[in-house]
Amino acid sequence: MDRYDVVIVGAGTAGLTAAIYVQRANRSALVLEAKSYGGQIINTPDIENYPGIKHVSGFDFSTTLYEQATELGAKVTYAEVTGVDDEGSRKVVHTADGTAYEAGAVIIATGARNRPLGIAREQELVGRGVSYCATCDGMFFRGKDVAVNGGGNTAVEDAAYLAGVCNKVYLIHRRDQFRADAADVERLRGMDNVEFVLNATVTAIEGDEFVTGVQVTDKTDGSTRTLPVSALFVAIGQVPDNVAFRGVVDLDEKGYVVAGEDCLTRTPGVFAAGDCRTKGVRQLATAAGDGAVAASAAVAYLR
């Protein structure tokens, strides 16, 4: 069984940042990734909100991060992690292909995937008008008309943010009442360039190469109409994938690993970093910060 000082689960921004910090502390890091390095950000055409970098594509950002980690000596292996055993100072990480790895510490950095609407052409038009992050992509649609789909706090916050950037914002929600905080909803209702589209669902996305509109269907009478927008911001939640770690961490009601800004979980030697953990802000910068914090904590634990 191969042994590493730290096994990191997930090769997104948090995981690769953790690998950099582990290697720079003269410890060995293995990164296990089920799919491909980079995480969700790798498909983003242009990143404008990462400190110190004015513009970079998600692919270039992720590739540079991957190269930085591997050139320092971190090993990246593509395998799905199915569980972690806690044996005190010895952790055993199991993968779907039957291989197990021994570690002194484990960092869970599995991220969270955006919950899609599941309608035709949604994935095809990601980065071409379909977005899951208003603060990431809103500035690309300055002065244009956009739509937000969702009824929780994130959707309402996204609509308020976009109202300060865009010409008009349609907020589409499948019910007639919002789950978001009432005060925030009323504040949004008072904005002149925000229109609520209630009891309605997005049933089609229009446009060839780029989004030009969204079709909404009224749930009460079945009628449809097209909203002429340049972007659709989907804000119906995220889905973490942390079930495999229930034996060593606590999960909240939504499935996120319970861990604070110190990235500590209930199990000594097991840490959580990035979007997979309980936190208020899930951005590229906070994922990188978590990676640094978790790696530093893991190295201190090993001492």
C-alpha cells in the first residue's frame, strides 16, 4: 500500500492549492480525482474576480495550478474515492478500483456541482449566456437584459447584484412565494429594473451560438412567453458529493462537510477545504484560501 503524508481528495482549486502548500512544507501529497483536474472553473471562459489576475480562462488557470502542484512533486491520480478509514495517526483512503492509499492526514476537497435545470441546450450554452455564478459572470452582461431562475437567498442576492450591473433583470420562480428572506425580497421588489416572473418555469433556452432568450411556461394556465435576455443565471442550489466520508466527518442537512474557517472536521487529521464544506461564500479565492489553511493544518497535525 503506497503511503503519502497527505492524501487530498479532489483536484479543483482547493485541492491543488493544498497540494502546493503540502509539497512546499517538504511533505508528500497525493491528489485523487474522479474526473479531471480543475473542477467547475475549468469550463469558465473568462475569470475576472481572482485577485492579482485581471483576465484568465478557467482552463488556463486550472492548468497552471495543476502544473505548479505537479512540478513541486505532488502526484495526481485519477480514481474515485469510496471511503476513508480513521486508524488514529494512520488513515486509509479507498478507491473504486480497489486500490487503497495510506496517509498521515486527509484533506477532502471534492467541491460541489451546480444543480442544473435539466433542460435542452443548457450545458451546451454554459459560458455562452448560461451561468451558475452571477458574481463571476455578471459583468460580462453589463447594460443588457438577463434572467435569474430560483427562489432562495442565492437567487434573490444574485438578482440584486445583477440589478446594479444590467439593464433589466427577470427573476423567475416556480412558486408564488420565495424561500429567501422576506426583507431581501421586498428590497428587490422595490428595484425599478427587476421584474418578478412567478408561478413559472424555464422550459427552453433560445439562441444559436449565444443565449438570446428564455421561454417560460406559466404553471397556472400553461401559457408560454419568451423573455428577450442575453443570459440565464441558474440559482437553484448546489449539490455536494460527500457521502463517502460520512464515517469520518459530519454532514449538514444539505450534505456539506461540517467544518469552519479552520477547515477542521470532527476527526483529527481529516480536513475539509473549498466548496464541499459549510461556508457562506463559495468563490475561487475562498477555495484557494481553504486549500492553504487545510494544508497548513494538516502539516501541523503531522508534526
